[in-house]
Amino acid sequence: MQSFIHRKKQSEAVSSANRIVLLSTPWPLYNRPSIQLGTLKAYLRSIHPDIQVEAHHVYLKLAESIGYRLYHEISKRTWLAETIYAALLYPERLQRIEKLFNQESGRKSVLWADGLRSIADRVKKISDDFINSLNWGNYLLAGFSVSLCQLTSALYFIRRIKEKFPKLVIVIGGSTFSGSTTGDLFKLFPEVDAVVNGEGELPFSQLIDCLIKFQSLSDVPPIKGLSLPKVAEDHRTSFDFQQLTTLNTLPPPDYDDYFDLLKSFNSQNAFFPVLPVETSRGCWWRQLSASGKATGCAFCNLNLQWEGYRTKEPSQVVDEIDHLIGKHQALSVSMVDNVLPRNTSTEIFARLDRLKKDLRLFSEIRATTPWAELKVMGKAGMQEVQIGIEALSTPLLKKLHKGTTTIQNLEIMKNCEALGIQNISNLILYFPGSDERDVALTLRNIEFALPYRPLKTAAFWLGQGSPVWQNPEVYGIRAVFNHPNWALLFPREIFQSLGFMIQAYRGDLGYQRKIWQPVKKKVATWHKIYTELHKRSICSPILTLRDGGDFLIIRQGRLNTEPLNHRLTGTSRLIYLFCRHHRSLKKIRDRFPAFSEDKIVAFLKMMVDKKLMFEENDSYLSLAVPVSPWRNRGKDPC
């Protein structure tokens, strides 16, 4: 609270025309600054050097005040997070909201012991103390970044601030509002004065110029990418984006406010944060069809705020990371791209490796990331990745429009195991239109994936703007509507008038839940097997390959019994090593012309039967993890 009061005193010395405030409300991950706030603040300071920009990571203060464990448990689940501030916004709906809270908390002791009412009371006091600590009349405008888990919290802060300072211009933006219509939003939430549609740098900067010039929001002319009440009376009106043509002019994110707040905490609540960085915006896999509908992963709505795909130069990315870790003395970096650049990723990680710093990197990557690139990533410090695996059935991957196959998914899972890179990827359940064949293939293929880190099951949810949402009939969906949980959180008028990002549908959901139950059980068993086998040999993969030059030995760990050992010699060894990357039968035949096709096929079948190789559409992948890259990667997991 002292830091808030200090800032209040500072703010009173500066004209409101020369200062703006940016806010990120609960419930983002508390252990990292908001890249939305940091990037926008740095850009605005570069364009408007005479304007003072404050960035308040309100969620960090709340996390420190209620305890990091409790905050983390709430922030992990969207519906759970949205209940807290919904109870403060609409106390008359407390019983309905409490029902959702109890349903989502899953009787976790840290949540169940406190209960919604107790948590909401604590959150209200902390939130109101922050609101009361600032003289909002000293700001030209307040900008709110609103993404997943932040809708009700942002609306609470906006409403409370506007009650005290009705003339303050309040602007909202972020992925929650990207691509959505806004006419009804202004009617239902008159406290909101403007909505940024898409990327915020240019519209926000131009709005500042106009407010300084005209002094009144009513005199502001139309700004591309910005929705104002006077031009959004028809809720069907769409607003064009206005985004940077290049990312190379962006300065590094400014995270000073986050770290200043963190330094004000006592030593017991101090921690080393993760630094978010971006190398690109958008998704090169997502394209617009001739009809204007987006293609790409069928379930994804993460790129609605951008048009096209843009990247930063590798030297700029590395310079930013080097600048941030040096300035804030932190070594954990999260690359927040939805997809890494195709052509420059290897160069980025090679340059990072040359920094000679013990980085801990995280990134989302595609399953098509080749071994050579993954190896460079690991050498640079990549310790955790989320791969776009999503399924272990190639027909289902086709329905998901992933552009990948099961054999590619297994190969990158094996490669991560070999390099000691933790794979925290998902397996989507209940995707509309999936069938019993998809389930059967998934169950069969999990048997071959057992030596690798287990996937996490994730129930499909319908996102507004996703290809499934745009083309529901293709996926057997009969009707699309707001998720019923929104009706528990918001009054009827709001529920019926706004299009929320999380949608629901009528279709085959009951059928999906039934047929995917065996997969849920199989994945639970997979987790158990992986954990138990690693208790025995924590520093070794479960299925390993050691090459002896003219022979090789495969060690195959098994649950509740001794491991199996296999020795391959001669051409058998050469074929197995050749298939470390998946190879077609034709390529194998061409590589070993002296070995008859019958013998090749018989050997490959034997390897598949023993779960030492995987076969799909006459392509083969050796599954054993080579010990040498794991041993030589330079990072000991023990």
C-alpha cells in the first residue's frame, strides 16, 4: 500500500493532460508482468515522450495480499476466476454465482475452506484500497487490458472508478473484445467510453493525440481500430483493425512498474518472475479463405486481434531478452507467441545460446519443429514447451485442421524426451465430429507413447470466432450460443445481449463424453506408469537406445517387473537408426537395396509388435530415445 500512496503523491504534481494509466486486473499469472501493459507503455513513451505512463499490475498486489497459493488455485480455471468479481458486481446474484464457484472449486481445501463469500470480501477490500489510493482525476485516460479470466474483474474496477470520477475516459481492449461487436457493450456498460478492436498501439496513441487536442471525447473524430458509442449504435457494425506494419520499431517492453511493486513486498513474498517476450504476432498457419472466413486450427480463436503474421528480426529479439534479463536480473523467459516464426527461429535460439547465460525458456511450438531446431532450442535454454499435439489420431488431427500426423507427434515427443525438454502438451477430448474410430486409434497409439511424458487431457471448448464457431454445421453442431455459465455470472439482459468469447453448442456432446471415457482412464494410467518408472531411474528415459558402433542395445522399462533388453546388429541396427526420423517404407527400401523387401517388412513388423517402432501409413519411426544427446545436452535434471 505504501507504493500506491507514493504514486498518488507523485501523480498530484503532474497535469492530467500529461499522464495516462494502464491497468491489468486479476487473474493473470501473478509471477510475470503483463506483456500487454509493458509493450503498450514502452510504445506510448516512445511516441509521446512528454506524457507520463503508469502501468498498474493490480493482479500482483492482490496475489501478494491473499496469498500466492490461493491466487494460483483461483487463476487456473476461467469460470472459478470470474466468480469472485461477479459476486462483487452483482451481490444480488450471490447464490447463483456461489453455485458455480462450488462446482468449479472441486472441493480443493484452499478454496473450499474459505468459500466464495470470504474470498470475495477479502478481494473487495484489497481492490477498493487500490482504487481509493489514486486520484483518478489526475489522468487523461485509463486503459484496461482484458484477456482470459479478466472480464468481471475489469468491469468491477471500471464501475467503481467511474462512480468516483465520472469524467475519466476509460478505454478497454485485449483479446476478450477482439473481433467482437461492441454496440450493446456501451449500452450495458455505459462506464466504458471506448473499445480498442485488435492491436492497441496505433489506436491508443491516436486517441491520446485527439484528447489532448479536443479535450472532449465527443469531439474525437473516427479512429480506425477504435469503437466509440456514437459510431457503434448498431451492434452489428464491424470495426477495422489498425496495426503496426512492422514489429521492428517496437521498443523492449517496460516492466518497471511490476518490478517496483514486487520490490515493495517483504522478503517472504519475494520471488524471481518470468519475463514475457514476443518474437511475432498472429499465426502463419491461420489464413483467410476467399469468403473471408479464417482457416487454421479448427478450435483456435487466439489470433482474432491480428491480421496476418508479423515477426521481429532475430537480433531485435535477442537484444530485448538480453536487455530485460540484465535490467531485472531474472533468467526465466516465456515466449508468448502463438506460433514461432518458421524461418528465423533457429537463428534466434542460436544467438541466445551465444549470450552464454543460463536461461530457462518456455515456448509454444508446432509438432513439425525439426530435430535440428529443437536441439538448438535446448542448447539455448529451452526447458519447457507446449507442442500443438492435440490428438494421437491422424483422422482426428485432420478434423482439427492441424496439418500434422500422429507419427509426427510421437517423433517430437521422443525428441523432447531425448533433449530433456519438458513437454506439457494437451490431448483434446470431446471435439465435435470425432468418432469411435478416433477413440480407438488414440487408445492404440497411446500404447506407443507410454515411454514419453504424458499429455494432459483438455476438454474442447467452443471459442467465438474459431473455425468451428464460424462453420458449426461442418462439425455436426445444430446451434451455437453463450455458455450457460455466463447466465449465472451476469444478469439476463447482459447474457442475452453480449457475445462472450466462451460459447456453448447443441450437437453431439453427450455422445462425445461417452466415447472418450476410456481415453481419460488410459491417460490416467499413462501418468501413473510414467511416474512409477521414473521413480526407479529418475535420470534416464524409459525407452533408451545405446549405440555400440556395430550393434545397439535398447532398454525397455516395464512396470512392476524388470526391463527388457534388445540387441540389434548389422542391417537391423542400421534400419533402426535410419528411422530415428520417421521414414516411408519406400525410403527404407531405397536406402537398403541389398536387404530384401520381405525381410525389411518382417523386421519392421517385429519392432512394431514389440512397441519399439511405430507405423502409420507405411511410414516408420524408431521410438527408443538415444542416450547420447540426452547425456551431452549439458543440463543435468538431477
